Amino acid sequence: MNTVKKHTLLLIDDKPANLIALKSILESPDREIITCNSGNEGLQILLKEKVSLILVDVQMPEMDGYEFVEITKQHPNTANIPTLFVTAISNEDKFINKAYELGAIDFLFKPLNIEITRKKVASFLKIWDYDQELKRLNEKLVAKNGELEQFANIIAHDLKTPLNNIKSLVEFIEEEHLLDLKEEATDLFDMVKSSAMTMSKLIDDLLFYSKNVENNEGKENINILSEINAVIKLINPGNNIQITKENLNHTVRFQSVAFKQIIQNLLSNAIKYNDKEITEITIAYNDELQQIVLRDNGPGIPESQSEKIFQMFYTLGQSSRGDSGTGIGLNLVKKLAERNDAKIYINSQFKNGSEFILSELESA
């Protein structure tokens, strides 16, 4: 039964006797060992074979080991192949430093110690295996990201289609019954159209954000008051909801779409889970501590759950209105804050409702 060859080793030495000796030390059923007598021949082999480890003699005519390694490290297909120098020359620092500068990972000094040679080769083959697994995982991740991007496009289309239908239907009713509509109804229709357009824009922005923004790229100067006003307009809170804004006319550096999403989520939760006849919400900015505080007069969050609520799919159950959350919103808030080098947490000492703090904001 043939053993599957897991690794291919390339041995390069201008002396055949050295190659025979080294090959006999490293032979294993799961290894294919290729030998050659020059750097040029080794380069030709690398064009055709997938090599896991290179062992190359330093002193060779025409092209020495240093020149060979310098060439391999310049080509993307061979740059990451671990390379060991096999040498009988001095192990002075100047020779070793030169090898490391060129990209070699270690030395084997002649006369070879059989045990050390085998252990070093085995160790570097493990590094090769880890590198290959990392590459495979990265390829899977790229493929999954492509699938997620396609999924996001489909979701965005499916969300925008009914919004466009609502806008078109309202416009049709206005055109057909313009003279019959009272002023109050016209205002309501305008509000529906405005909300549909705003939501459509938000979907576009979030889609762009998910595709193009990584880490903290895209941070810009934003006015806290303007951003929050835009969110409040989108939410369109009822008459029983009082929102107080304190010291918000300041500028910070944050991704605009991410900031709006954070505020919208926190505000929506404060409204949805409130159990009072009048919902009272305060949004304040502390320019000394560089943090935004959003507090409400709702039932509050138990201290034991102050960390758990930021976990994916964790919910506190039904709201006072009977509906329940998905457990995604606050996890998204946490991720968006971290992506902007900020932090979001609950003030567990606040006893008259809930108090969320968005801290470590970067001033403009």
C-alpha cells in the first residue's frame, strides 16, 4: 500500500555525497525528497513542485546559498517556503545575520548532528502545516464573506422593494385624490414618504458600511447633536415620549452610519421596554470624560445581566408592550463601538432606569 506523501523537501548541495547523507537522515514514508546540485536547478524545480521545506548549502559555485534564498524570497510562490542553511563555514554573527536578513529561518552546521537535524526539520514542517491550514481557512473566510455580501445585497433589495411600493402607493393616492385630502392627511402622507425615503437611505448606508468599512476606517468629524436629531426624526417618537438633549453640540470622530445605528438602537430599546405612562429619555455629552450618556426611566436592567445583554441572541424577554427583541441589536452596538475604538457599557449603579454610556470617544 502506497503511503501518501505529506511533505516535499528540496535538498540543494553541489557535492553528491552530502546530498546522499542528508537524504538518508531525513527519509520518511510520508516525505518526498528531491535533490539537486545547484541553485539554478533548484529554482527550476520550484517552478514545478510544491515544496514544504528547502535545505540549501551555503557554499556552491555559480550561485551560492545566499543568492538562491534572495531570489526565492522575491517570488510570491516561493517567498513563504521555510529555508534552512546547511553550512560548514563559521557560525560568526556576520554570516548568521546575513542569512536571516535574506529570509532564512535557521542553520544546520556541519558535521550534522543527526538528532538535531531531524528535530529541526520536523519542527519547521509543522510550521509549514500551520501556514497551509491558515491559508485554507483564509480562503474559506474570503468565500464566506463573498456569500455574506451577496446575502446583504439580496436582503437590501428585499427591504427596499416594499418601501418603494409604499412611496409609490402614497404618491398615487395623492395624485388621484389630491382635492379630497385634508391638510392633516397630506401632512401624514408626507411623513410616510419621508420615512420611507429615510429608511431606504439607511439601508443603502448600512450596505455600504458592511462592504467598505473595516476596523476604524472611515471615521469622520460628526456633530453629535445633528446626528442624534436625524435619528430622532427617523424614529418619530410619540407624544408620550420626552427626549431631553444636554450639551450635545460637540464634534467627535466616528463613522456616521455606525453612530446613528448605535443611537437608534439605544433609543428604540429605551422606548420599547419602558413601562411608564410617560417615557423620559435623556441624552447628554460629557466633554471632559468624552462620553455620551443615554438614560431612561424604564424598569432598568438587573446588575447580573449588565454584561450578558451585549451577547449575541441574549434577550431580557418581552417588553411592556408584549413584543420581544432578537438579541442582535446590542451585540451590534458593541461591535460598532469597538470598531470606532470606543466602548459601550451599562452603569450598574444607576437605579432609576437604565443608563448606557458610550465612552472613549475621540474628539475632533
